[in-house]
Amino acid sequence: MSKLREKAHQIIDSLSDQRLEAIYEYLQFIKLKEELKETDEIISDKLIMDAIEKGLQEEKDGNLIALEDIVDDV
């Protein structure tokens, strides 16, 4: 664990439950914001989106191989 995380844990451990709840909600907001940014980066990447669309079409067409079949062949 990094020093920064250790210091953050020490501070968190010293807070009241009411303050901790507010911080938790803020951390959830930050996490969601990061996830949305990452999602936007994926959606903006034409190569990734083309690969996802190709995979979805292959699934729709029934052109996928079951993982168990691949593992059995290895």
C-alpha cells in the first residue's frame, strides 16, 4: 500500500460516520466520472468499436466458439 493510501486510511478512520458517508458519496461520484471518461474513450475509438460490432455480429450469426471447446483443444 502506498504512503498516500496509508495516510488517507488514517484520516478516514478518524472521521465521524456522518462525514464518512459524505466522503463515500463523493468517492462514488469520482469513480463514476472516471468510468464515464473511460467509456467515452472506448466509444470514441473507431477500431475498438468496429471490433465490438464485429463480435456482436458474429454472436448474432452464431459464429462463436465456446470457451470450453478452446480449452479442450489446448
